[in-house]
Amino acid sequence: MTNHCIGVIACRVVAGLALVALTPVQAAKPFFNFEAGLDYDSNVSRAEFSSDSKDDLFLSAAAGAGLHFIIGERGGLRLKADARYQRFFELSDLSNLNLRGSVEYRRQFGNDFDARWFGLGGSYSLTEFNDSDIRDGQALEGVASAGRQWTDRLSVRGGFKYKIRSARSGRTFDAISRGLFIDSDFRFNDNTILYAGYSLRRGDVVSSTFGGFPKIGRASEAFAMDPALGAGFVAWRLDGTTHRFELGGNYAITRDQAIDISGRYFRTDGRLDNDWSGWGLSARYLLRFR
């Protein structure tokens, strides 16, 4: 899908949701958030062989603001804009700025604390890399989700995502994917929340390797030189299925501040047995206020 098509779809979605936001509702409540952290990724290149795998640390900082509208007794509309910057230590060409606008409508079925809820949302984002033109681009994502507070300590939610990404240069980082996710929070005590999640993603994936290999070459639908990962690296786009697992904990310092630490593992099963895996760690400081 071309950049023009994605832009037209995004404009129509935003216009439609704006009309919803302008319907009679309770006064909008503003909210703001900021976070900063340090991340580690064991396989940034998403390569099958250890000789091609590139790991790195990166700093991240993000800030966002939005409005929350109460619609009726059980509905809510949330509009948000945010910016995120990632600074890689070794692979500096992959440092990037992401600008994103999102909207979500959520409705709760009942007034009890354990009532089920259902939500629909969408987002549009632009990403600019320090020096990797093949990765620059825009994306449009739709999400349908549902959840429930099972007990006063445990909540569970899950849903479906569909994403279209269009690269500004070339076709290698064009991508269409869909996936399922489920995650849960457990309140250990007044200050600590433990969480776990799993996601299944099917669609276009990209692996970067040093030089070309017959196996991945036969499986790929597009390729391009990828100097951001080193001289001689090639990025290959192919079809694949990715499994991602995450475990973490969130400790509240005050009502509006928290420290979040998490770990993740992913595995991608690509076409014609092109498979790779990796893991990562994150530590973040979170600030939210209304």
C-alpha cells in the first residue's frame, strides 16, 4: 500500500473520530505522561546465525498528552499524541524518532468492578531514523480488545491487531501483519504490580544478514543493502510468524511515579525454515499525571 493510500485512510479515520468527539459528552479530562529508560536487545538484526546477530543497548525517552471524554454512563473516548526517541549506543544509525497519534473508544458492560469491557482503537505514526532511509516510513494500526477485572487483584485482557507499514524508500520495510495478544496484571501489594503477556504475529518480517544466503534469498520477497548494521549487510523481507513473551513488574514510588522492569523473549519462524530468536531487558521510570 502506498504512502498516499495510508495517508488518506488515516485522515478519514481521524475525521470520523473527531465527529464522535464533538458529540455531546462530559467535559474532556486532559492527561500527560513521560518515561525514560534503558533497553537491551540481543538480536537487533533479527538474524538466524550468531555470526550475523547484532546486539545493542539503547536509551529511550517518550512524552505524550491527550484528552479523555466520558460518553454516557459506560463509554469513554481517548485521544492521544506522543513522541518517542531511541538512541542506540553502537548501532547509532538506528537511532530514531517516532511521532504517533492514537484514538480508542472503550465501553464497559455493567457497573460492577468486574464488568467486562470492549474497545476499538487505531493509530497513525511516522518514524524517522538517524541514517537508515530504508526504515523511514509511516504506519497505520487498528486494534480490537476486550478485558475484565477478574478479582480485586487480577485483570486480564486480549485482542486482535492489524497493521500496515509503508516505507519511504524501497519495498523491503513495507509490511502488513495481523496478530493476537493476551496479557494480565496481578496486584501483589499496594505498590507492586506483576504482569505477563503473550502475542502472536503473522505477516511480513525483516531479517538482516551479512551477505546473501541461498535459503533466505529463496524465501524473501524484497531485499536491500543495510549499511546501518554494517558494511555488507542485506535486509530481507519474508513471511513469518513471531511469538513474543514478556514478564515484568511495576513499583509505584508515588501516586504518579513508578519504576518498571521487564524482560522479553521472541521467536520468529520464517518461510523456508528461516528462523531466529532473541531476548531483551527494559528498565524505565514512568511519570503520569492528570
